[in-house]
Amino acid sequence: MYAQMVTSEATQEDPQKLAAFQARIDAGEKIEPKDWMPEGYRKTLIRQIGQHAHSEIVGQLPEGNWITRAPTLERKAILLAKVQDEAGHGLYLYGAAETLGVSRDELTEMLLDGRMKYSSIFNYPTLTWADMGAVGWLVDGAAIMNQVPLQRTSYGPYSRAMIRICKEESFHQRQGYHIMMKMAQGTPAQKKMAQDALNRFWYPSLMMFGPSDKDSVHSAQSMKWKIKMNTNDELRQKFVDQTVPQAEYLGLTVPDETLRWNEEKGGYDFAEPDWSEFFDVIKGNGPCNTERLAARNKAWDDGAWVREGLIAHAEKRRAAKLAAE
Amino acid sequence: MKTEWPLWEVFIRGQHGLNHRHVGSLHAPDAEMAIKNARDVYTRRNEGVSIWVVEAAHISASSPSDKGPLYEPSESKVYRHPTFFDIPDEAGHM
Amino acid sequence: MTDRDALFEYLLRLGDNTLVLGHRVSEWCGHAPVLEEDIALANTALDLIGQTQMWLGLAGDVEGEGRSADDFAMLRDVWDFRNLLLVEQPNGDFGQTMMRQCLFDAFHFDLLSGLAGSTDDRIAAIAAKALKEVTYHVDRSSETVIGLGDGTEESHRRMQAALDLLWPYVGEMFMPDAVDTALHEAGIAPDLPALRASFDTRIDEILRQATLVRPDNAYAHSGGKTGVRHSEHLGHLLTQMQWLQRAYPGAAW
């Protein structure tokens, strides 16, 4: 997901406090910034929310790649509004992380020097306009699977950020599917483009949920703390079950010959993605890792004089105001 | 040089005359830019008609450990709620 | 030149200005110095794209040949574009982008204020809507120019360089030709040269607060809004903007 493979931190604190904390979570109470919380809970959340925020920001790039080439003025406006929303979502999430005692600049620096990760999906290139459809439909569709349950997460600021994000994000997947519909009903070239986009984004979308974690100790701890709401496999299955009929409606073929409806489990059987590719991407060897990080670093470095200039002006103004009083 | 802009908390009053409500935070060099940034970040969907910003460092918050003494005493003041009083239907709407 | 031709030409100028500038500003998405600026720039670009749809849509109605705003945006070549040279200038650094924005916004605000009182109701209505958006644009861009001009040594130096670079493109905004004169006389558009005084007052105050020096150079490049001589930059912008429509003619998206 946007926060893949976040390992939870072990925690060594007063067992009584831990038990009381767990009881609050079990009772459905929200944990707020000034409340006592285990150090492991705090650290795991910083890592997870930070990674989620980074994914939104890096996630601007593959779609931003097509803003200046959108085919109509309306499509350009829609895409721009969507990518802008992603910047907003990054901002809300950084804000939630900041309540845990880390600054946005610290998180940003950890992204830029590679200490923190972002979702593997954004290391894939967007090559045709149909990719704008596929990203909205599949990538946002997969993200929503995870984000909707996270609205109920135990940490108050995170939960509130997710509520706002889910509300805003509801048009994102629909605009993507709308692009796919237009293309699937379009010229032979457009239809081919749509199929090609599905072929390239299907498995990377399945990878977004991360490898199976049903036996993972870290995931179990995170689920107990209600900062992870479902297992990766549950979400992946749900995503496939929802998406396959949508592909059929478009007249497109999911690139998986083993895909079959399984009456007994009431879901599809499907092929696992190539996990070695996933680990390559996570390690930095995806098709676009270098470009994505370079773009973020360039924006940050080129923007330094602007950030410095505006704060310097604000300080001068404040000093002048004080002097006048 | 450390130049992170201060953090501001943003409060917005919506269309229907309700109180300003906390919507989130953002960074800005000063109050004027914080209001502009709040307009751009938090009212993209026609959410508000009035914005307040306050530097996060200037907010004082109650302590969670005071939760008992601060809020529990009001739980027993049940007579403050209209449902405490049993008024016969014959008396009409009240 | 008939009245209709002049009106059509004038609407293309309005729509092409917002089209090209909106495109330029949208290039920043995902690359701005700080998230808040990234989001704000996208809002500006979205406003400008929306205004484009209205101006070019009206241009199509006036022309009466069934061309849509998208047809104008995607299927004309450089010489048919009627935008000012200022708005097609490349983004450069963030300071150059904000200086370009501030100079255009100051002009745009006065122009739209005049157009809001147009005798043509359709134009007055679009201008009134756009004016609300542009009132915020000029507020924000001037505040940013002041902040960066008065900020650090480096930000000051960069803003002065941006001003020096872009100043020769200011004059064209106020240079009337037969189209402007005809529309002014018909009560449809304001008198262009008369807008200059208000622009100068506003810009001088911004530059004063920004501690920037207005360039002596009074030379003004021209040829954008008449379409006679655009800069080389516009063609490259069009190769991106129009690529899909050109590569797959007639497809619906």
C-alpha cells in the first residue's frame, strides 16, 4: 500500500501502562497527541504516516508527467486538480505526523536521502494517456481499499486526515475509469493503448498491498494497535474481486491466464505478482526510482532560496512591527 | 541554515453560520501568508467563508491526565439535560 | 475588418493569454519549492484554464463556424495564437514565474475591471467571474514578489534579475492596435493606454516594498497579441499541449 512493509517497533514500557493503553484502543477510543503512548506506537506511526505522505508527494510525478499533454482543456483541469489533491493529501499527512514530534522538513530530508521509502507503484513510468486512466482506476482504486478502513485508525490526527482524504479522493478513481471508458470505446489505437496500460499496471497494482503478511509479527502488532486494519492478502483479494468485473465491462483483458472465479471462496483465484521485481523496486532498482528521487531533490534544492527568502522577509517585517510599537 | 516555516493551525467557518472548526495545519512564513495558504489548501471545495489561523506554538491545550477532574464532574449533573424532566404529554410540546 | 472579426480577434487574445499562462503555471505541479506553493500555483492554473474555456468558447460562438475552445487550443499553429509575449516566456526559476505572474496579474486585474462594465453582456459576465479569481491572483503574486524581493540577498538578486528580464514584455500589454481601438469605441473593451497609469501605480508600490528597482529600459517587444512574431518558446509549448490531438486526429478523449 502507500505505506508498504512498515515494520512496527518493539516497545519496552511499564506493562500496566501498556495494558491500559491497549484497553483504550480496544474500547475504540482515539489516541490524541498529548496522550501517553508506547514509544513503539509513536515510532511506527511516524514511519507509516511519513511513508504515506511521501507516497502522495512522489505520486504527483507520474501523473504530473501528463498535465501539459492532456488532450482537452477539461481533461487538463481534471488531472491538474487531482494531482493538486495529492499534494494536499501529502500536506495533511505530514501535518498528522508532525503531531508526533517530527517536523515536515525532517521527514522530507529522510525521503530525499533515501532513509524513508514511498510506495513502489510510483517507480513505474506513465507512457501514454491511457496510463492516466489506469493509474486513477487501479492505483487509486487500490489505495482506497486501504484508506477507507484507516479512517477508523486509533490515532486521532491520522484518522481525521484519512477522513478528509477519502472524502476528496472519491472522484479520483472515477475520473480514471472514465478515461478508460472513453478509450475502450474509442478508435482501435485508443483501445490498444488502454489494454497496454492495464497490462503494465496490473501486477504493480497488486504489489501495492505488499507481500503476504498473515504470519508477520509486525503486522500483528500494528493490527492490535489499530494502525493497520486488514492483512495485505485480504485487501488484495478485495481489490481483485472489485476490479475484474470493471475490466470486463471495459472489454479489456486482465493479463492473468490463471484468473478464475472460485465459487467456494466467493472470490477470484489469481496469479501472484513477481515478488522479486517488487523487492528490486523497493531496493531502488525500479524503472523510475532514480528520476523520481532526483525530481524531488531538485524541487527541494531549487526551492531553498525561496523558503529562505520568504521567512527572512517575514522576520524583517515582524522586527519592524515590534520596533514601531 | 534551518528555515522551516512555522506551523499554523487552521480554523474554518463553513457556509451555514456554524462555529469555526479546526480543519488541519500548514506551514507559512507569517500570518498573512498562512491565511492565503489556508485559502488555497483548505477551501478548494467551497468549504468556507471565514478563516482563522494561529501559530501552533501559541496554542495552550488541556492535559490528558486532567481528563478525570476536568470532564467527569459534569457527568453527574444530569438535571442539565431536558430529558431529566418528566412532563406529561397533556402539557403539550415543551 | 468587420465588427465581428474584431470581436473574434479580441476574444482570442483574452483566451490565448489565459491558455498559455495557465499551461506555463501548470508545469510547476509537483515541483514547487514548498507544498503550500505547489497547491496555490495549481489553483491559479485551474482558474486560468477555466477562464480559457469561457473566452475561447465565446470566440467560437462569435465566429459561428462550429469551432470549440478545444479546437482553438489544440489545432491552431503558432501564427494563429494571439497571446502576449509575456505569458509564453518560460518559467525560469520560481522568482521568474512569480514576477511574470505579478506583472500579468496587475494588468489582467485592470483589464477585467474594465471588461466587467462592457456593453457586451456575455463579456461582462465572464469578466466579472474572472475578476474575483484574479483579485486573489494579484494579491498573492504581489505579496510573494514583495517577500522575495525584500528577503535574503540571494532572493533579492534573483527577483531583480527576473524583473530586468521580463520588463521589456510589459509594454505590449498596453499597446493598442486597430482591434483594441474598435472595441473600445464600441464600448466593449476599456481604453488600453488608459490602464497604464493604474498599472504603474500598483507596480511601483510593489517594487518599493520589494526593494526592487524598476528598469530604465522602456523598450517593448511586440508581436504576440497580433500573432506577427511570437517567441520561439511558444512552438515548443504547443508541441506538448497539442501532441495527442495531432497524433490521433479525430479521436475523442
